[in-house]
Amino acid sequence: ARNQKASSMGETAEVPSQAVLAEPHAHISLALVRHIFSRPLWAGVAGIAVFGLFMLLLSTVFARVIVTLKPRVENLAVENIALTFDIAARAVNQDARIVPAELLEHTNTFSKEFEATGRSLVEDRSRGKVRIYNNFSTQSQSIVAQTRFFTDEGILYRIPRPVVIPGAKKGEAGVLIPQFVETELVADQAGEKGNSAGEVMLRIPGFKGTPKYDGFYAKAISGFSGGFKGEARVISADDLKRASEEVTASVGERAEKDASKEIPADFVLVPGLKELTVKSITAPPLGMRAETFAIEAAGVTRALIFRENDIIALLRGILLKGDGEEELVSDSANFEYIAKQLSFDKGKAEVAIKGSVKSRRVIHTDELRNLMAGKKEGSVAELLRSHSEIATFRIRLFPPWIGSVPGN
């Protein structure tokens, strides 16, 4: 009686011990009756027949019931369960507690410009790329390290390492075609005097007084630069340390971000199963004169990724011990993975899992559907209350006056 009264007031409840009963009976309004009997008799009879047919169809052909069930759920603790991730595994091995994994590897680089903060007395020599020509003979010519080169203005440069100038080629009518070798020349003295813009011509004073003097020469196509003497801003040890730490951290973040984009949708990446290896850091030398400087780091991120559904499958046998009336809720897992041993070269990891996961009682819906067919609403409610695997339920009949579950 209490349920029928609550139903007539349009109230619903979702509790273990009560079901939501049918909605109030529909009534033909007074206006509709007047409308029918204000017409000729045959029209009224036809209207009543149509209305009756409509109500009959609504109560039989279109009748239905919606039963919403909420299973009983329990929170299960997971305490230091040991397992192995292995890229060689193709399926979950319950007995050996092995879970398949994949090795993810991603290379990334990151560079950034920093401000130099050091101050120091600097003595830098001018430097420039040059071509040393052989227009003397078809024989090659060796030039030893520290060989002097002079400009027309008498500025002295030296070659820091030995080179071999290839022999000239013979053209038509025996005319020589000069050949060259590219190298670097460094000013003999520090300071800005050795700086020059534009092409610079140089000769080898050691050949002066011989035919080789005119046959061998050098050209600095873009001149010389970098000469300085005095106090200047330089790259300090703190500058290099700070810059190296920042680009190392940034290359790790970028590599992890890029690597996460490559993870398949059903795989997960956890912190304990990844590592960043910085392969190289490219930086200018300590004490170099500069207002700003750039530094670049190259790193490789490696990680073992896996399907968390495989973890659920493994834990099902451990936690439920083969109980077919319970199942783990896959999207309820809250795990922490602690790597005990990790080898990316072997593609294996020994891991301990702790955390929690939810289990729920299995509801056999096909069986319940057969049991409910054709029963009164009250009987259905009693039936559902008798099943301990059901926490709460809700019954909704349509149309609300039918009072019983349809036979189909």
C-alpha cells in the first residue's frame, strides 16, 4: 500500500529493499468525453473504437519494462604482487605471472639559447676560411703547420695544421688551371687588427724570391673575424652547468611527450618503467667570448608499455581464485608499479604491484529475464530482492497501468 501511494505521487526510489512501482492510471478527460458525444452517434462510436484500439495496442504490442540493476561492488586491496613484464611473451601466463609488454624507444633533441654572464680579460685571434691555390705546377705541394701567410697590408696569419695543395691541371695549349685546398688561417697576434671584411688575398713569405711565390697564394673569400683583446662577457662554468641541466630536463620532457603520442590506445606507460639517456650535449667551450650561446642535448627515451587489461586478467586468478560468480572491474584499477629489476636491453622487468581494484558480483541477466517474464510487478521486486548479487534495482513499466512484465 505504501508503494502504491508513493507511485501515485510520482515518486521513485533506488534502494536495496524497495522497487519503483508503476505510474498512476491514465484517465479519459471530461473534455474528451464531451467532444466524442457532441458528434453524431456513429462518429462517437467510431471514436471510442479507435481510442479503445489505441489503448489495446499500447497495453500489449507496445508494452515493455525496463529493469535497471546495480551489482554489489567490493574494493579489493592489492599488496605487493610480483609479476614479470616480458616483450617476448605473447599472452598472459597465470602460473609464471608473466605479462606481455612492448619496448618503446624515442629519440629527441632540444636546443636553447642562453645569456653568458661571465666577465674576463680575453685575447682572441682572428680566424677565417681560406682556399690555398696551386698555380705553379701539376705536382702537389705540402704545406707544414704554422706556415706563415701575409696580406698586402702585412698582417700575419698562420696555418694551424699541415695540408697538401693538389697540383694544377693543364688546359688547352698547356695553360695551367689552378687547383686549391680549403683550410683555416689564424692571426699571429690577438686583437681586432686581424679582422677584415670581404675577400682577402694572402701570399707565403717563405716562397719569396722563388717562382713559387707567385704560383702559390690564398684567398679568404669572407675575410677574417673574431679578433679581440680586452675585457668581455664570456661563458662561465655556471653558465654551462645551468644551460646543460635545463636542456637535459627539457629534452627528457619533450621525448616523453613525443613518445606518449606513439603509445597505442590500449597500452599504458608508467613512471617506473621508463628511462631517459642523454646521448650528447653540444656546447661551446668554457671561457668563449659571447653575449649569448646555444646548447643542444640529444636524448633517447625507452619504456616498457603494457595493457592494463592484461594485469586485470592476471589478478583475476590471484584475487578471485577462480570464483566464476565475481569479476574485476577493469576501469576501477588504481595501481602503483614498483620496478625491482629492469633491463631494456633484454626487454624485461621484475615488478611489484600495489593498490586497489574493485570486484563485482556477476548478474546473470538472461536467467533473470526469463524468470521475470509475465510476472506481476510486486513478484518481480521480490525476485530481485532475493538475489544477493544485486545491490539495488529499479522497475519501470510502460504503459504504467499494465502491472505485469510482458511475456516477451
